[in-house]
Amino acid sequence: MAVLTIAKSIAQAIAEEMERDPSVVVLGEEVAAAGGTYGATSGLLDRFGEARVKDTPISEGIIVGAAVGAAMNGLRPVAEIMGINFAFLAMDMIVNHAAKVHSMFGGQFRCPLVVRTTSGGGRQLGATHSQTVEHLFAHFPGLKVVCPSTPADAKGLLKAAIRTDDPVMFVEQATMYSLRGEVPDDKDFLIPIGKSDVKRRGRHVTVVAYSNMVEISLKAATELAKDGIECEVIDLRSLRPLDLDPVFESFKQTNRAVVVEESWPTYGVGAEVATRLYEECFDYVDAPIQRVAQKEVPLPYAANLERAALPQVADVVRAVKAVL
Amino acid sequence: MAEVVPMPKLGFDMKEGTLVRKLKQVGDAVAKGEIIAEIETDKATVELEAYVGGVVKGWVVDEGTPVPVGSPMLVIAEPNESVDIQALTGRAPGGANPSPAPAAAPAPAAPAATAAAAPTGQILASPVARKMARDAGLDLAQIGGTGPNGRVVKRDVEAFLQNAPPAAPAAAAPAPRPAPAVIPAAVTAEDEVVPLTKLRSIIARRMAESTQTVPAIYLTIEVDMAAAMALRKQVNALLPDERKASVNDLVVKAVGLALRQFPNLNASFGGDKLIRHGHVNVGVAVAVPSGLLTVVTKDTDVKPLAQLAAEVKPMVARAREGKVQPADIEGSTFTVSNLGMYDIEHFTAIISLPEAGILAVGAVKEVPVVREGQIVPGTRLKMTCAADHRVTDGAEVAQFLQSIKKALEEPLRLLV
Amino acid sequence: MDKAEMLELYRQMVLIRLFEEKCEELYQKGKIGGFMHLYIGQEATGVGAVAARQPQDSLITGYRDHGIALAAGMSARTAMAEMLGRVTGCAKGKGGSMHLADINLKFWGGHAIVGAQIALAAGLAWADQFRQTAGCTLCFFGDGATNISYFHEALNLAAVWKLPVVFICENNKYGMWTPVEKVSAVTEIRRKASAYAIPSDSADGMDLLDVRAKTAAALAHCRAGNGPYFLEVHTYRYRGHSMGDQRPYRTQEEIRKWQAEDPIGKFEKVLLDSGIAPAEIDRVDDEVKAIMADAVQFAEASPVPDDSEIWTDIYVEN
């Protein structure tokens, strides 16, 4: 196993799949000559050539539009939208077309498409460039939405995403590209989409998170363990399909849960997970489920303001103590 | 890092255990693996090993208290670590005996005498606390709530269930087990009155319970052991002492194979259902100075014979020395009792609930047998199976015994 | 063109006309639901353009899709069953009027979000270019769709990547109820293509042979690897934007003027001029009437999808 950053593990996953399947193609802004704004497509142009690794105009609608059409007609495009904030410009293509061409035409068409994009705040980019909105896409049946939290998960999940015949939003986190971790070399290392993963065992409180919030939750769990509080940290890994079985199982032992998300709480992942817990595990609830999330404001620029608005380790610690 | 040590689960059917004796007091240093307490279960009294090292910071249950599996008993932490026992265990540091607990700081949310009522007059309780109270037939109003706003939470119900005086009027505690019927005997000056040991009283209770509740049937079969004895001799010649197989090991292995074939014998009666156990774990009854213990072989059906033998020997030795470990006695799904070493030809045994059967094995004897009209020397073993007729029927038990017989008479089956 | 082919193209136009008249009737009887947009008046565009394609060429259009579907070769039975929401429909009753498609005919569908098919067409063409299938894509859209971002993004990408796609604007003079000149800065739509350096031409949408010839030339341009081509077809929809459109945004005089140019009548004259007997034309008319009677009977006799069908075809891999 090699130790790789998330950016490198993504580039490796794409390269392996391009090698394996000649119908895999890459398109997006700055993905070819520049190797991706975060380096996640670095080296692909030299290796696979201009026909398979294509720079596009700054036109999100047609990036995804062309990718959907090509996917219907036999290619397996991996389209990059530089930031999820710009995915709003392709929102129609993603939710009205990618998500629907299979079902709306009675199963005739397939859309084996991956839209890779970057979500999240914390880099002082101001309100329009810092949003965490992958859950909006997870609202739509027909799409799969995947959010890795480690380099190994990023590789295994992306390879699975490229191989699935369904459209996948693969949402990376901007502050995590340099996160390092062991990544299996196996060219068939796949992590099935739609399986949550217990990242830490514990019996007092169930902490549910995904993407970079897993890291924050694990840090909080380490801190809480000093006080004898053992958190079970569960990484959702995909928001759709949403696998809550491990969450239910854990909650039946702990009777207490905290859901951690970077986006705003209203209509969010925490709301969904908490509701499902109340529906499925009502007789196991021992304390109101807590949500840790972003303050309900457009994210400001000043570093201290941005920090104050985004969920921090201390917020998770506080929420865990509140449910005990 | 503070570790809350709960009442361990020492068997698949164990629901609670009694803390018999604390072997470490508050402030004592404990090494990982050191014995910290004696726990009495339905089956035996076992020693509890610490799975972490540190210092005992507090006990939250008293000696003699029954404790549900998983409920906290004590806290072990680093020597200099300050520990909030109340926060960790949801219970005030207790343990009135044998040493008074160090003066604990008053818990921030001291249990209210009765559950707080919301302004509407409703009793505040979490859903899980409500369900537990409902299941146990408790009145929520009697349980002190320690949650926010005096809400009754899970730990409050657990604490109440543990500490409730048996006569508490509203608390319909689980029905007490029926005590063995005792017909008092007159005691004269020549008589000696010996108080029952813990193990003896457990055996008394459980054996009476079994005969009172189980409609048992008894079937006996005779097995030609000549081939098995010959094979054992050959096999043992190749094995070091600690792996040599006894006659009983052969029988246990044969029973394990037969149980996989007859899942109704590897089962428990569940009132309105039958629980067929996924694992085949054959228990071996062992006579010990104060009574009887059953040590358990795990996955007996798939474990090689030599490994089985190598595992049983040390377990039997520990049982006889009174040093049995929790793992030695947990999880049995069927028991074999062998009195062959006492030259007993044939006997019946009492089923150990919740198992569905027990096999009583006699001695291997040289006997005259008739073969083709001639009396010739033969090697024979008699075994009697007692089975729970609620779970199985005579014909099935008969086939089960035939399967054991076949395995022993064609003993290569035990090795493959 | 030989006589048989001319009669076949005539047959297709009449089939579209009668199919839609039957749809109008069934809609008014409440048997067809949802939005329904009729193609009547525009038959020569669809039939003429599709007649120029080769089997490897793809077709894609917007929500006014009955004409392209039937010209592509979809049977009246399959199309009508879809209109009635039956399990025998081309999309098993899941698409409806606006979402006819048949992958085997390389007809990639009616798409109901205005202009989306233009973006999808770029992708279809890209896949054909990449896979070197020699296939081109004929992409149909209305004048209204040329003001939406997809149009501009797709034309730009198609030009930059030299994609084999013929953009066919069916300029029927109105986007919903609004005339072109009120919403488009450029009313000669083909001039928009020049912004992306895409060569263009215009065709008479009431003249099947003109549309067919211009489309054939456009396809030849694309197939030679020259990149996209733009064809503006001037046509007219006799009916409203969709069913129930009774708005007085155009005059009866205007409608009558276009109907005098009716593409079917015009082509019938071509047939007669080329020596085809009136009886042969009558026979085609009768044949189409029989096809339509059979299609309606088939659709009405077909079962509706089982309720459990809501859970199928959501994902390929669950």
C-alpha cells in the first residue's frame, strides 16, 4: 500500500479506470493541460492523449450536457465541475437529465456518468465559493451522491462510481486534497457505493458524519475519550443511496446520536438522519438527537468570521456532551 | 483513559449476573488480566479478569447485587486521572460494602425523588426509558429522573431495576424464580448442617427447574467401539500428550457432527418458537469438588479432533482447580456427561436448560457378543440421550443417536 | 428519387398528420394527459430531414416530438400506447407525449426542458466522433430555444471540438405565444450560428424536397469531418403551442396564408406531377387510416403499467 494524498488517489483511480476501459474519458475546465485545479487529473493528458482528456470552455451546462449525451451514446465520461457552486449552472443537466434519462424513457438509456466536484468552505473564498451543497443533489432519485473522507475511500469509491452504469455526483472536499493515507494498489480495489462505514467504535454516543466532518468528528472523539466518553463515528460515505443500517444498529446500543454536517442544518443531512432515527428507533431514543452544522448565514470572508460559522471540533464535543 | 467495566456476558443466554465478591477496592492498582471480582451466573461462579490496567476509581454496585449484563460495575482509570463516576456510569459511586465509598461530590443532577412532571402533568421520560419501564411493568412516576428537566432516562430505569426493593409495591419486578421445593427434615444432634455453596445452590435450583418444566424422553443405544478404540490408539501414538484424544473426545466429536445434522437437538425451546443455534458448541460436564461444571467446546462440528482434545484438557483442569475462565463455560448448546471412568455402564442425565438435550455416556466394556451364532468378545459402549419433548420427538432423537453410533463405528468420519 | 420512396415520404407525412389529429381527439376525450404539443404543419421538416439520414445517424428533439418519432420509424402503435400511458408504449408509459424515444432507431428522445437536447446532441456527436462510428447527429429545436444558454454553450463546444452535428432550427415563428421578433435580437436565426463560426443555410419547411436536400448537404459537411452545420427551416405550426392554447396572438389570416402552403398538399402535387396516379395516393391515405385505427385499438387494449412499475428503471444498479 502506498501513502497518497486524496488528490493523488483520485488521479490514480481515474488513470486505472482509463487503462482498464477505453470508453472512460475526462472533461472539464483545466483538467487536461493544467492537470486539474487541485491536481486530481494530473498526468492524464500525457498518458491518455487529447481525445480522452479534454479541456472545455467555462460552460458548466455544456460540460455536463455533453457528458450526459456521450454517456447515453456509449462513453463513460468523468466530468469535472471545478466547484460545486458552479454546479448550479449545470443543475438542470444533472437533476433533469442525468438523473432521469434512464427512468423517463422506460429504461432504454443509461447514463454511466461521474460528475466530480469540490464542495465546502474554510478557505476564505467568500459566500459564493464556499458552499457545502451536495445534499441538494442527494434529494433526487436517479442520482447517486458519494462523498469520500479518506484517500483509500476516495480511490475505491471513485473506481466504483466510474464502473457503475448510473450517474454519480462525486463530491470531494476542497480542504482535504492534501490529506494523506494508505491506499491499496489493487487495480480492482472497489468500495461499493451505498455502504456506510464505522470509522471508530464506541458505546456511549453515535456520531454520524461524512466527508471532512468525519475527520472533525474523529478528533472530537479522541478528545472525548479522555473523559471516558466513547463515540462511535459512522461515515455515511454516500448520501444517496443512504445506508443508515449501521447507524440504527449503533443507536440501539448508545441511544444517543449527534449528526455532523458542514452545510446549513435546515433541510439538511442531519435533519434526514435524525428523522430516520426517530422513525426507525423511537423506542431507543434516550435524548434528543443533536445536529452540528454551519450557522445559517452566507459564509463571510474574514477568517475569524468564517471559523465562527463553520462547525469545529469543539462544537462536536459540546453536542456529544449535550446528549449524554 | 477511564474504562467503565460492565457486567460481562458469559454465555449466549446470560441476562444478568451477581457480583459475589470485589477482589479489588477503590484505590487498588489493577494489572491487565488480574482478577478483580467474582461473578455468579446461572451456571457457575467465575472470576472476572480486568481487561485494562489502572486503578479502581469506584464501584457502583454492591456485593450480592444482581446486575444486568452490560450495566456498569466499576471504573478503572489511570492513577492520576480524575474521573466523574456519575457522568461515566450514570450512577453515584456506591458500594456501601465493604469499604465506604470516598465522599463523592454531589452529582450535578441529583436523582429526584420522583420523576419530574411537565407543566401539563405529563411525566417526562425518554422513549427508551418508557419502553423499558413498560416492559418491566414499572410506574414511571416512581422512578427518579436525572435527565434534563428531570427527564427519566435509560440509566434511571436501569438503576431502579437494580436497586428496587423486592417488595416495592408498584414495581412489578420480574417474577422471582420458583425456589426448589423443600421438604424440611428433622435435624438431630448427630446430624451435620452444611450450608450450600454457591455452586451447589445453583445446581439445586437449575436441576429442579429442569425436571419440573421439561417433559423429557430417554433413549439408549449401544455402540460397537472396537474400531474407535483401535483408531484412537493409532492416532494417539502420533500425537504429543497434550493432544491425545480421550474416549470422551471421540464421543464429543461424534455428537458435534450429529448435531449439525439434527438442528432440533442443537436448539432451545422459546415458548412460542424454537431457537436453532447457529453454532454447535458441545459442553462437557466435569465433576468438581463443590459440584458440577460444564466446560464448552466451540464449533465442535468443524474443529479437528486433536485440537478439540487439546482444548478440553486444560479447561477440565481449570474447572477442577476452581480457576475456570468465563470463556470456558459459555455458549454450550448441548451437553455430554460421561461417567465411564467410574465404570458406570449406563445412566440418565438431567437436561441443562435452555439446552434441548444431554447425552449420558457409560463405560466402554469388553462384553460377550453374538456374531453369526457364535459368542465372541466385543467392545461396547452404552449411551442415553435425554431430550426435551417440546423441541423434538422420539424418532428424531433415535436417528440422532444412530448418527452418533455410525460415526463412532466408522471412526474415520471423526477425522475428516 | 424513385416513386416508391416518394410515396413512402408522403405516407410518413400523412401518418404524422392523422396520428396527431387522433391525439387531439383522444386528448379532448381525456384519454391523453399532461402537456401535448402538436407538429401539424411542420411535417415536411421532420420527414424531409430524417429522410436524409443514414442508419448510423442519431436524432434528438424537444417536446414537440411526435413527428420526429414517427419519421424515425416508431410504429403508430408504440407511439399511441405511450400517449395513453400503456405498458406497451415506447417508454412503458413512463414518458408520455413529450418523451417519446427508441434507442434502436437511434432516436434519443423528446426532451422537455427547452434547449437541453442541444447540449445532449453535442454529447451524442462527441461519442460518435470518439468512437469513429461515422455517425452524425440531427438535432431539432424551435426558434425559442435559441435564446437559452444551452444553445450557445453547445454551438460553441461543437465548433471548438468539430463535432458532427447538424443543428436544425424549426423556426415556426413563435416561442409559446410570443413572436420571434419580440424576444430575439436576431430574427434571422441562422445568423446566430455565425457567432460560433458554424456554416449555415436555410430551407423552406413547407417543401419536403428542399428540407431533404439541404439536410443531406449538411450531413455531408459533417461527415467529412468539418464540424457542425446549422440549418434554419422556415415552417409554421397550425395549432397552438400546446393543447388548450386558444390565445389570440396571431391572426386567422396568417394561419390561412401558411395553410395554403400546406406541406402535404404541396408534396401531393409533386407526386401527381411526377406521374403517380391519384388512385395510388388514395391507397396510401387509406392505408394510413387503417394503421391509425389499428394503433388506437392496440393502445386502448394494452394494459396500464402495474403500480409496482414505479420502482423499476430508477437505477441500473441498485
